[in-house]
Amino acid sequence: MQMTHFAYEWNRSHRTFSNFRVFHQNPIVKALEFTATISPVNQQSVTVTYHGTVYGKNVLIKLIAPIMKSGFNKGVAFSANITEYILNEKFITDPMKNPRILMNLRLLDSSNVAKLLAHYIDRSDDYELHRINTKKLALFLRVDHQELLTLFLKGARAGYFKLNYDLICPSCKGAKQQVGTLKDFSSNQKIHCSSCHIAYNTDFDRNVEVTFSPLSPLREIQGKSYCGAMPTNTKHIQLQAVLIPNRMHTDEFVFSQLHPYYIRSPQCPNRRWVVQPVEEGEGLTDTIEVVFDPASSLLGGTSQEDENATIMETFTVKQNSPITIRMLNKDARCFIVGQIHFVQSYAETVLTAFEIVNTPSFRQYFADDVLNANETVRVKEVTLLFTDLKSSTSMYQEHGDVKAFAAVVDHFKILINATNANNGVVIKSIGDAIMSSFRVPEDGIRAAIQMQSDIIALNAKHEVDIVLKVGAHVGQTMLVNLNNRLDYFGNNVNMAARTEGCCDGNDIVVSGDMFQSVRSFLEQEERIGAIKITPFKKLLKGFSGESDLYRITFPSL
């Protein structure tokens, strides 16, 4: 059925949700509109009032209206599922409909996590299981996310789950396309979102989301995919409105939080307005008016966290007070969407492709899931560590091959354990050296400090003294397939390697960018006497001018 499906509209402060659809070839129905209003009854229950309007093309609409009403009542029930279920002992103790689910998961893991997951799969409806978000599920089940993710990856390798790479619209967060392996991924692919009316490129560390769905050995599900442009999938968007061409849209909104909000439109990605609620103050605004002009803006999609957008104006408003919002669409040709949303990272609520390839369990169970040999993927920021041993050749000569090799093997265990314990992955080993990556700079520097600390303990047990050098840098890189293994390539990889080359031994050298990223943490460590920071400059091979570097040493050595 050919129709125009306008973007969903909602206002969280008023608890309203609505949608409008126009049918082009239906001989009876011209359009359909519905609105849902949620009214709290008490802390445990709400009343949901639905209002639907069917616009007919002729008198036959009166005959089918009752049928449409019945179908509508059934359709709204899909949201009353396991996500509203408060976890308690009954969730676990009630008999399962399909005990085979638990039996199969027990083959992979005997922990309580497997039991909780089995009951969740048994109780949930197909809609919930179609795209399982492991971060949200870990919060719901009250379990460690890494432990739950490892179970899903084990299960995916065993054929119990399907691992999906969902290509998410940066505005509505709907899964517009899905691929099954990294080989099917293309960073140059242009995707169109019919709900937001934007085209966008895939962004590996922002809008490629990893989800799971059960396969027949556990449970067969029917593939249900409700539109992603709904408030349940976009909790950061507090208000969304369809703006009619050349018409002012007026709404009322209550800014309940003290953190900043953005007003933006996905059709005008390079402009946004900031709203800062305060408890008290003078000169506060009670009416906010913004003008969206897609013709003078960059067309096409962008991520919600686009830090390059121009801040047009900042409004200061009173917290928890009704504020009039007026949004004008100056484009005479097309409808656009206006939004108010939290200033937060959507990636914090989902498992991104970049995050999963930096997970040890993914490298363990899906080492063969790599990009095409000719594919390169931009990664906005990754922390890279390089290590090496000082004077390893003389160490073998002095202590003999057997003792030196035993010490080197133990040293590798320390490096791997420190990397994994701090949410990183070992990319590769090169002789006596390793290269590790981390999503968060502080995780990387914690791993480096742990490596040096554990090497001190190792040296107390061996006749052989290991002298470790560690270098670290953070920046943008390219993720590539190198010899059928995921690896990083680019200028910032070279910088990370050069920092290690500046080490004297028993120390850590970090770049200026890395130091600024973890400055507060390092300065706190220095205040308590755990480390000493020494800045210096040096010419590095392949880089023009002197580079700012920082040497971290340990008073205990």
C-alpha cells in the first residue's frame, strides 16, 4: 500500500505521542491520525488514552471504520511486553514454556546469567527478541554487561544467536538496513531514512549498532521490525514535531533537568540552538523561537553528537516551568522535523560496532569476522598502546634462552591481562612487543600503569629483570583488514609507535593529545605519589617540528 508516513511526534513533558499517515492509492481511506496521552495514576500504574481519526474519500469509510478500530486496539497492545516487567523472583521461579532454551545455554555457561537470559528469551515476545540490545538487557537483568555479551558471542558462534550489524539513522535511531558480517559493511554506502527524509553515511563508531536475535535451536521468532522513529528507541529526544512548510509550529515544553538541551532538525544538521535550564535567575526566557532553513543549511544526515554544528543562540529558561516553543520551517517545498533532545551520547546506550571489535570476547570468538580487504573505516578516536622490552637481546645472552624465554612469556601474560582488565584488546604482537587498543583514553593509561606495576612484581620472582617500555597516543585512525585480522592504520598509529621509542625503560611516554585526555587522572596519581610526570619535547621521525611528550616514571623503581 503506497502511503506517506510522516515522522512520529511526541512531547515527553506532556506525555503525548501521535502519528499521521496519508494513503495515496487506497480507494476508501485518505489519511489516518492517532494520538496517545499517558496520565499517571500512581507510582506503579498509568492510564493511556488513544484517540484515532480516519479521513475517508467516500461514504464507504463508515463501513470499514469499526474494522479499523478493532485492528487499532490490537495493535497498541504490542508495547505491553517484558520491558515493563519488574524483575523479581517470580521471573526465575515460574516454569518455563520451553526448557530447551535453558538446557542449550547451560552448555555454554553454567552461571546465573545463562539462567536469567533463558527466562528472558522464554517470556519475551517476538518484537523484543528481534533486536536485542545487550546494554539495556544487562541493566534489566542486573548483570555485568561484559559477562552477558560474552555469553551472546559464545551463543552466536554456537549457532544459538544471530549477530546483526544494524545501520542506524542518526536522527530517529531506526535500523534502516542490517548486515550479518563486517565483510558486508561499506563505509561509502549512502542510506535513506524515509521517516526523517535524510540520507546519511554509515559511521562505524556512532551509528552501526550491534544487536542479537535468537535462532531456532533456542526459539523461532517472526521478524518484527516496528518503525525505529519512536520515543522508545530515541529516549534522548524529548520533543519531536513535524513542521509544515512556511508555517510556525507552536508547542509547550517543560525543561525538567538542569543539564543543557539542543533544539535541532535532522534536515538542518549544521545548526542548533542550546537551552540551559536554571533553578533561579534574571532575564530568563519564557518563549523560544527558532527558524529552520534547509535551503541555507547542509542537506543530508548527521549524528546527534555532531560537534561541528554552529550554535545559533543560547536560551536560559526556568527549570520545571512551561516554555513556549515556536519553530518555523522556511522551506516552501518539504516537511521537516524539529527536535529537542538531551546533550548526551547515543552510543552510551547501545553496543556499537567499534565497541564490539574492541571487546576481548569478540576477538576470541569472531576473529574471522573482518572487513573486506579493500575496505577502510574511519574511527574518530581510539587509544593505542605500544610496548617493547629494553635490551632483550643482551637479556637472552646473560641469562640463557630458557630463563629469559620463561620471563618473556610471563611478561606477555601480564600485558594481555592488563589490557583485558581495562576494557582493551591486543591487536597484535611484534617480537617482544604488543599493540593494544582502547575506546577510552583513561582505560589505556590505567592499563599502561598496571603493566609496569605487575612487571615490578614479576621481576621479584624471576632472576631475569624485565625492563618494559610503554608508549600511548589517542587520535583518529583507520580500521583495516591486515592479513585477515582487524588492525589500525594511519598517522596516529605511527605517533603511538614513536612515543614508545622515546622510552628509557621502566617508564611510560604519552603524546600531548593523550596527556590532555587523561590529565586529571595522571595529576591525581602524581599528587598521591604514585607517579612522576616530566614534560619534554622531541623531534619524531615522520613528524614536522618538535612534539610535546610526557614521561611517566614510578618512584618505587
